[in-house]
Amino acid sequence: MGNTEQLFRDISAGTVPGPPVFLSAKIADYRQRAMGHGSHILQGGIPGDGAIILSSNDYLCLAANPVVTRAQADYLVEQGRGLMRSDVFRHELGPLASFEQRMAQWTGMPSALLTQSGWNANVGLIQALADKQVPVYLDMEAHMSLWEGTHSAQAKPRPFRHNSAQSLENMLKRHGPGIIAIDSVYSTSGSVAPLADMAEVSSRYGAILVVDESHSLGLFGPMGAGMVAALNLQDQVDFITASLSKTFASRGGIIIGSSENLEYFRYNARPAIFSSSVMDHEAAGFLATQEIVAGAALMRAELQAKADYLREGLAAAGYNVSASQSQIISLVSGADGRTIRLRDVLEKRGVFGSVFCWPATGRKRSLVRFSLHGNLTQSQLDRVIDVCAEIAPEVEPQLWPVPRS
């Protein structure tokens, strides 16, 4: 009690010591970097009535789909939440196993395994595969979860130029076989990976190829089965990973690969071992969602047409959006101050995108990302183009850094 009583006396006297020096230094550095413009760059405005929202990853607008919500609700009412446990203890059949089988069949791969998130899928996978002796070759724009998995494994990251199979090959010649980690569609720029070229290099050098399909699963390939399936690369890609918070509009992640590899992952990846499993009623919703996504060919085609239309309009207005080949279109304004100005003038006119800054982007390469969705109307697309043309003299897109293709 003596220490507690002394603490209360110190509090009353106002003599409680401040935070440790290391924490104070970090907070001071944060404030200098992030608050130099009055507030953090991510602290934008609140959309009002009639605002055009381009910040959601719900590309096919399934978050409120009544078929999906009914499937989840019915299961929850009838069966409850299921067992609260790590997935390593799950051996019985049920909606989780059914969804895994469905995903494997859909993508043309042998097996699939649910994870708690796309972040856990990537961090756990690289952590389980790599070590200090195994190099991890990362596209410079690969998702941060793949970099975090590399750090978790204490492996050496070997970054290569964005979307450059030649740069990757040069690194493999220098450092030998290892793990290659790329995205199929890159979340910051909307650029599309040259998957066939990457797979060919990986096979030739005896590497393991990991493809994050978070932003392509459901939108590309036969019945939306993804870009690996679209190019018939299942025999050359060792692992597909994906977040289920994009087209599937929920929480969770998936790893798709061989049964042997996924069994190894299940019992060796720390996020898989030490996190609670996805719940049964969530998997019931996934099953309903997959059926809708597989049959959404028209909406997929319309979404790509809308993206093409917006890219053309933005290019005509003076914006370099050449990096984008997907439903993601980014305005790479560069320095944080310039991006805050861009965000503010867009939001003032009712257009709300997502601001990305370091460490999600390179330093001085912050941007405003437009994520398109299937319910956007022609008049909304025209409004976005008109707004961007109107503000061009103020935001000066001709002075921005050139996007990486």
C-alpha cells in the first residue's frame, strides 16, 4: 500500500513524473511530422448530404446486401456464435470448412484456409516461411503486411522496383532463391502486376511466389475468381492471400494454396495460433457473398467501364493517372501540405477520397485515392471530373511527382 499511497500523494501534489524520455521523443517527433499543418493529414472533413464517397473498398456494394445479412443473422439466431477458440483447435465440418472448400474450388487451387484478417494472413505467412537465411523479395509497393511479416521472421527484405520483373531477376541472381511477395492490384496506385512475368521468373529461379489478391479477388478472372485464375497461373503461384474486407465487404482473410503448405501454416504461423478464429455466422455470410460475387459479371464489367471513364476524364483535366489499371485511381500529389490542400478543396466540393501518406506511401508521395464502386452513377462520375478540372489551377497537378506504373 505504501507505493500506492505515495502515488496518490504525488498526483495530488502535481509531481507525478511525465512519460519516459523515449515515449516523449516519439510523440514530439510525431507532432513535428504529422501535426505541422495543424492536424494530422488523415483528419479530413465529414461528408454531408449528397457527398460522393470514394473511400470504401466495398467495390460491389455488398455490405448491406439483404441476402448476406440474412444468412448471417439466421445462422447466429439458430446456432449462436460457435466456439471461441484458436483455429488450430478446429477439426469439424461447418460453415468455415465449407467456405474454405468453396474458395479453393472457385480459384482453382487445392485448398484454402480462413484467417482473422488479410493482415494476419500476410504477416503469418511470411513469418512462417522465412527466417534469417531466407531472402524475401518485395515489390517496393507491396502491402505493408508483407513487409511486417518479413520483419517478424527476422528475414532480410530485398525490395525490387515496382512491377519490374527484370529488377526482381537481378535481385534473385545476386541473392539466390527465396520468397517473392507481390500484390496483383496495388492498393495505393491501382496498378496491376505483370503476374505472368513474375511467375516465370519465380519458377526459373526456384522461388516461392506469394500473390496478395485483396483488391482483385471478386473483380477479375472467371466469375471473379481473381487474377491468378484469369491467367491460369495456379500451378506457378504457391500462395494466394486476400483480405475479405474488400469485395467480400466483411472482416477476415484467406490463404489459398496446397493442402500441405496450409497445414504447415496453420500450426506454425503465430497470428493463426494466437488469434481467435473467424466466427461461424461470419462464414455463413461469406458463403452467401461468394455466390453473389461469382454471379456479378455485369457489375464487374460496369465497374471497369466506370473506372476507364473516370481515368479518361481525369487525364483530360490534366491529372496523371496512368499508373491505374483497375477500380483504384489515385491523385499522387506528393508532399503532405500539397495533399492536405487537395483533400480540402475536394471535400469542400463534396468529393471524399482516402488520403494515403507515409508509411503507406513513400515519403513525399502522399496521395488521395479514389476507390470506385458499382453504385456510382454517370452524373457522379461527371461531377468528380468537373470538380477536378475546376480545382486544377489551384492544386497544380503538373507539378506533382510522376506516378510509378
